[in-house]
Amino acid sequence: MRRRSVSLLGLASLLALPLTVLPVLPQAQAADGLVSGGKPVTASSVETSAFGPGLAVDGSTATRWASLEGVDPQWIRIDLGADHTISRVKLDWEAAYGKAYRIQTSSDGTTWTDVYSTTAGDGATDDLTVSGRGRYVRMYGTGRGTPYGYSLWEFEVYGAPTGTGGGGSGPAVPFGSHLKPYAAGILKPTGTQSALDQKVVDYYNRWKAAFVRQNCGNGWYQIISPDADHPYVAEAQGYGMVVTATMAGADPDAKKIFDGLVKWKIDHPSSVNPNLLAAEQDTACKSVNGGDGATDGDMDVAYGLLLADKQWGSAGTYNYKDLALKHIAAIKKDEVNPTTKLLKLGDWSSSGDQYYYITRTSDWMADHFRAFRAASGDTTWDAVRSAHQTQISRLQSAYASGTGLLPDFVVDTDTTPKPAPGQVLEDPNDGSYWWNACRTPWRIGDDAVTSGDATSLAAARKVNGWIKTKTGGDPNRIAVGYKLNGTQISSGSEAAFFAPFAVAAMTDPGSQAWLDALWNKMLATPVDTSSYFSASIQLQVMITASGNHWVP
């Protein structure tokens, strides 16, 4: 019950939208056709997985969408894929109908215009003549007609394409639009696309309620990190920026949250390079431990800024593109080893110190390097990506030929890189597949599914083949940590360890059942409100698995 109440609070926050009722414009266009059939659909909630939003546009009056019971407001949104004129909306209500609701259109999935409003709905079938325009159409329910929820057998929209595209100031790649297809042959979990998308939205709502905060005033947003050494860490803020930019269109507050995270980044500069983010802040929201930067957080901050530039443009409060390019240049200057072209641990490591030739495999994000190259035009990022991919292949071959696992840390990068021989930074298991390297199947897989790169595909498939065999296809048998030879380190089940394997599974055409098992394992795992780390990793894996990860 406690977790459910947290989820509903987050949902209520998400749905608290300021709306203005506009007069209905009764201008029907009888010649317009049905434009909503089979289109992508998202909803604020579902009663159970048997009542997904896609069932409201499947053309069958025997299947239906149903929201959570007893909660207002609720909505269901259709993405028509392009700008349309809208002349008619037909709602075929189940017994759980909307007494007070609005029909709204939007060009961007963020700013909505009412084309119909009622407080006297009586269920059955509402066949409405409207006049509007937009790419998105939604039913926004504010008052239930029964104690239950909202439920529609069918939600039909009639109109015609305008041929002018979406326009507006909203996101260019709204969540669920799937405008950036994956490489050929990449798997997704079994199920309709709208059902997969909805599961991500549901998990995101719970994640948002658990970790997105405004604890410090000053217009800042923060991602709280209860399981880290300090309440706010750069890694969490980076995750938050990537997630909120990606979820734009599903979350009307995405840009507001993102801008609050940008302000936090600007106001907490690294003491070494002010274009980077200080790695740790205390309960007073002040940077601590020297205020220097951490590479993992900085990689995602830069990537998130590039996503934001593509989503919203850079003419608003913040010039996302300029901030991104400065952040990327700062990473190159102070977090890339100029000799090895491998990432350092942070901007605090300099030539001559004991950490200068140590790197962390979970920072090796090839899709980020591709995005940095495209945005900056700097060919150095091609060399950086190649250096990391070379080491992934070499480490798998030389030290994990049977498993494909990578170690948390790699040492001696100036001579012959090898897994850490013991504790070099964090833990006696620094040379094993432990709490850092657990992310590598996801990070490698993200590049494989989006680029189709042969090196990334081979690396992901190697580790996927091993873990699928090791567990007999049962994700409940995925352990917490392994030696590179596959020996289990610890028992238990952690999302940070089992979820990333789902992205690797997507790369293997023979792993559909295994991918489905991993997806179902994630769906059965509630948000751990004590661990931003596991919850944020699972959320981002679900984004990728559902087909919603994209490279700016």
C-alpha cells in the first residue's frame, strides 16, 4: 500500500495541468475519415495490464482501456503522427464513464487546447462534432460518473492531415512517437507498442514521485540519491536530465523539470572546470568533497542537453546547445586521457597521480560519443569511441572469453589495460563485474540497438549468450555480481543487475523468450524508493526496450 500511495501522489502531480475551457466550434466535416485507428496511445494509468490504452483504438468493441479506479484526473492520448484537422470525436464508454471531461488537441503533446468540454456526461456513446487541429488528441477526465475509473471501448478521432507537420514549441520527438527507429533485426518485448509505452510511463510516474525533488528552492530541481554517499550526486542529475528530456510529451512538466536540473548544473560548477558539474552536494545543497567533477555524471549531463536541444530548441531560457558544446569540450579537456583516448574517472585526476591511467567501464557510452561527434563536429570523438570499443573487445577476449563480462575498473591503460587487481578506488571487487560494470550490457546495448554497429552488437551478444545460458533463461537466477569467469559473488536480486541484460537480449534474434522474461521481471519489480541507482537504471532500460531511446 505504501508504494501504491507514492505512485498515485506522483500521478496526481503529473496530471495537475492548468486548463482553460474554450467554446466549442461546431464545424463538422462529414467527409473526414477515421484517423485514429491503430495509432500510438498513452494514458495516465491502467487498471491492469489487461486494459491497455491501445485497446481503445483497435477497432473492437470487445476490448477496452480502463484507468485506475477512484482517481481523478485521468487521460488517454492518441498520437496521430502528424498535424491533422479534427472534425469529430466518438467516445464509446464502458459502464465506467466520464461525467466531466474535455476533448483536447495539441501540436506538441505539451500545450493543450479544449475543443469540447462537459460536466454532464451520461455514458453510453458520445458522438461529438468539434473543430480543432493538432497531432495529439486526448480525453481528459476530471470527474468520474461512477466510483470506478474511466473506461472506453473505443476512442475514435475523425479528421484529415494538414500536410504541415506538428509545429509548435513542444518536443520534436515526443515519448511514444518512435520517430527514431532502431537498427534492423532488433527485438522488442512481446506486446503492442502502446502497451509497452504505457508500462514505461507507469514506471516513470513512480520513479518521478520517488526521486524528483525541489528541496533546495532557488528554482532548482534535483534527483535525490538516498543510496549514495550524499543526497545529491552528479550521476543522478545526469540520469534525470536524460530521462526527463526523453519523456517529454508524456510528462507535461518535463521541460520545467529539465530546466530546473539545468539551473542546478549551472549553479553547482566543478571546482576544476566550471563547465562541468560538481559531483556531490550535501543536505544544504552545497557542493562538498572538493567540488570536482565525475565523468559518469558529466557524460549524461552533456547527452541530456543535446536531447533537450533537439526536443525544444535552444531559444528559450537556456541555450541547451551552447551549454552542451561547452560541457562536451570540458569533458574532452579534463575527463579524457589525451594519450589513451580513454575516459578518466573525473576532472580531478591529472598526469602523474595514481588514478591517471585508470578508467571505469560503465562510463564507456558509445552512443554518447556518437552524439558528441555529431554535435561538435570534432573527430576526436570518433577516436575516443574507437578506443573504448577496442578495449571492450580486447577485455572480453583476454579476461572474460567465456562470459563477455567487463570489470568495474581497468588499470594500466598506458601499457596493457587489465582488470583492477583488487581495490583501486571503491571496493575489493573493483576488478569484477560489480556495482559499476553491472550497467555495461545496457550501455553497450544502447549503441548496438541504435547504430547497428558490428563491434557493439558482438559485445552485447557475447554477454547475452552467457547470461541466458548461465541462468537457464530464468532472470530470477541473475546474481548480484560475478567474477569475470562467471562465478557468482553475491545472492539476491537487484534491478541494477538484471535489468541491463534486457538491452543485450534485444540484439539477439534468438532471444525473444529471454527478453520477454526479463521484461516481465522488470514489470513485477516495484520502484525501490531507497535506491535511485537501481530504479533509474531499470527506467532507462525500459525506455530502450520499448523502442524509445534515441541518439540526438
